[in-house]
Amino acid sequence: MLGFSAYLHSSLTKSDLTMFDKFVQAGFKGVFTSINLPEDDPQVLLTNLKTLGQLCDENKLGLTLDVSSSALKRLNLKLPQDLDVFKNLHVTMLRIDDGISIPEIAQLSQEIKVALNASTIVESEIDELQSNNADFSNLEAWHNYYPRENTGLDVGWFADKNQWLKQNGFTVMAFIAGNENLRAPVYKGLPTLEENRYENPFLAALDMNKLGVDRIYIGDPAITTVTFEQFRSYFIDHVLQIRVQLDHAPKYITQLFHQRADVSRDVIRLREGRLLVQEEIKPRNSGVRKLGSITLDNVLSGRYQGELQLVKYQLPADNTVNVIGQIVDADLGLMKYCVANQAIQLIDIES
């Protein structure tokens, strides 16, 4: 499940509402927010949380609230005693930061979904939750995000931790960074994994699926329009959009294609390519085929004229093959998701 973040330090603006609607249209199903920043005015937080909660309820989105004992104290609230305050604001899950005891968490789990800190939970805490009759169907494991560069988690440790969490029955969540309007005060993205900090968020989301992650949330409050379209296209229409730079490519190059059912080792073969040829393709720019090259077989290739390929590994020059474009660096990793019969659309970033 995909989710995004919205923060409560100020009222939702027209721009915020537009961004909210874009996330909904792109298939996102959950919202994360927090009341933990000490500089935020408590009353402003609750007022803005009410507005956000109503929006989530109207759009059938789950709303997860990050809470801690210090934040609750500033609001003059206690858990589990004041749980109804948050329920009435349409909060559907509490993400526990610190200062709330295991017995209190167990009691909360009997009334609402609770997210524990995925990175720090240990076996003894699971045992204590069991002894306090926690409802494990309402417990999840959520990783933190890491604003400061070089502090994000190591991918190997992360994968091992997630495997252990899954073995213990937890749904696992992690953050990826946004790529627009990065959150203050550091402005370096809000990822769980350091390797995702400056990646295309769409690619980072797909990679998370391979690491035992069930819920993928964008930590920053925004992504670019192009990235929104990549999410929407893939998760709603099941079309993988890959950004490219083209050079003397046929006009049909940006139509919908499909990877062939028989997957090749070295290249992605777009099965419609040869069917679209309407005139002779003259040899041109038949140089080395780099990783991510887009190629078109010319007339010298005989019956293969019009063959369209995306190159997975560097290949030598071939005078029967024209190089007509290049996948942008940020989207090179998307080629591993061009599985058998995958619908693919090449997006010319200069068109």
C-alpha cells in the first residue's frame, strides 16, 4: 500500500489540497502526520489535524498519527485515556515514538491500530506484549525516516530486520524521500534507507517491495508532476513509464509497447516494434550500445528491421542497429521491472 505525508505546522493551503488530490488520483491510500515537533503550537496542531482527518475520511484514506509522551503532555492529553480525542479526529492508527509503556500499547491495540518502531523492537517486547494481551492483528512495525545525510539505514541490515519482523507476524512500513518541496529544516529528503535519498521516488517504491515492505510512504510532502504520473500510470493503469532522451526516433516511439513474453538476457524487446515500420530505416548512429540505450534495427538487419530494444548491458556497435535514444540515469533501474508482457511507455523528457 502506498501512502504520503502531510504536516500540521500550518493550515492546509490551496497548494496542499491540490497535492493531496494528486496523491489520491495516483492510487495512494494512507496519510502519515506527526504532533511530535516541539516548536509547533499545540492548538494549531489539533485544529489542522481535524481538517486533515476530515479530508482523509472523505477520501477513504487511513490516517496514521505519530505520537510521543512529550507531545501528548504539550496537548494535555494521555493515552490510552484520551484515545477518543484522536478517534474523533479520524485517526485510524497511532505510531508510537517514545514514552508510552508496553502495557499501554497493548491496551491501545485492543481499540485502534498501533505502529511500533520497526528498527528498535526486540523479542522481549514482543513477549511482554503477548503477556499483556495485545491484539497482534492491530500491531504493525513502522521504520523511521532520517532527515540528515548519511544517517539512513543500511539496506542489508534493513532486509534482515524486515525478515525477522515478518516472521513475527508484523506488517512492515518504510519511508522513501520525495523530490519536490523537501521538508525543513534539513531539506535532504526523508527516506528510511540512505541509498534512496536522491533516487527517483517511483523506483525507490518499487525496490521496497523486494525488501519485505508492505506499506511504502513518501516522507516529504510532495513529489514532482512527472513522478506522480509514473506512480499513477503503474499502480492504476499497470503501465511502466520510463523517461528517455530521443534522437531521430520515429514518431510512434512514445506509444504503448509491451515487453515480449520471452524475456531476453541482454535487451528488453518491445514486441510491437517491427509491426510499426512503414518505410525503410536507413543506417544511422550505429555506435556502441550503452546501458539504457534505445535501439532500432535498420534495413541492413533484414526481417528484423524495426526491432525496438532497451539495452540492459553495454553491447558493441552493430551496423544493423541504430541508437535512437537513451534512458535517463534516474530511470535506468526501472528496466529490471520490465517483466514478461509488461506494458511500457517511453516518455521523451524533451518533447
